[in-house]
Amino acid sequence: MTDGQFLASPLALIAAAVLGYLLGSIPFGLVLTRAAGLGDIRAIGSGNIGTTNVLRTGRKDLAAATLLLDAIKGTIAVLVARYLWGMEAAIIAGLFAFIGHIFPVWLKFKGGKGVATYLGLLAAFAWPVAIVFALVWMAVAFTTRYSSASALTASLVSPIALLLLGYPREAILFALLSLALWYMHRANIGRLLDGTESKIGKKA
């Protein structure tokens, strides 16, 4: 099935949702830190399983690996679904990969905040916009040293960039994902407003 074939059967959409969710729910941050003998990453810092909290262990290599793997699982979900069932299924797979990362069944539905997986999905759907996301993230991070502010700003830019570059369906998807990402960062937003948010690189 080619990219141009948008319609998919209900069974294909269900399969895409399951594929996306199962891949998205793999908690790489927790797996890597436990394998490295660092215990449960949920017991330190923000209690999150994502890249920023892994970085608080002082292991930059593990943080980089977490970022890469959390991104790639989203990319793989989209690419496999698009190859097997078409573009509509790819969008469903991407949505459920994001949901799986945030609400993994293996961790009682308490996962990450979705930034790396969001980036991996962007790379699969529109790699130029993934570059835009990364550049905005880095610019804000360099200026403020706040990972949360970087992600929030980049997630605002991404749906607009998708729309401007001719990806209307993807723009709708990422507008929804951006809203979810902002919701998952609601505590960070509160800390940013009152000046108590932790900066990048600060150990737990």
C-alpha cells in the first residue's frame, strides 16, 4: 500500500492502534537505568521516565539513548503502519504510540510526557518539521536552560510549520498531540511561572 492510499479498513486501523500503543508503551528510560544498576528512575527527580529525568542521574549516555529510543519507537510505529496499511493507519499508529508512551499499561498507565516520541513521530511524517522542532528546542534550551519551556515552545511551532509546508492532516494530529503535551507539562508550567522549575543538567 502506498502513501497516496489514505483509506484503510477498520481491522487495519485497529491493528495500527495496537501496534502504535505497544511500541509507544516501551519504557526505555526505566529499562536503561535499571539495566545500568541505577534503580528505579521514578524514585528520583520528577519521577518521570523520560530523557530529562534520566539526565538527572548524571548519565548523559543513558539520557541520549533514552531520547533516541523513545523517538525511534514512534518513528517505527508510523513507518510500519504506513507500509502495511496506508496513511490513515499511520496517523492512528502515531496517535496511539504517543498515548502508549504517556499511559503505558506496564507501568499502571504512568509514563513519560511525550516529547521524544512527539519528535520521532514528526520525523516519520515530515522530517523537515522535526528539524524545525529540534532547532526551536535547542534555541530555547540554550537561552533559558529549561527543558520544559523548550518542549512547550517547539510544540507550538510544529503544527503551524506542518500546515505551512502542506501537511494539513498531520497538522491536525500534532495540534492534538501538542495540547496533550501541554497538559502533561501542567506542573512544569506552574513551576516556570513561580520560578521553581529545575534547569537542564541539574542532578537529583
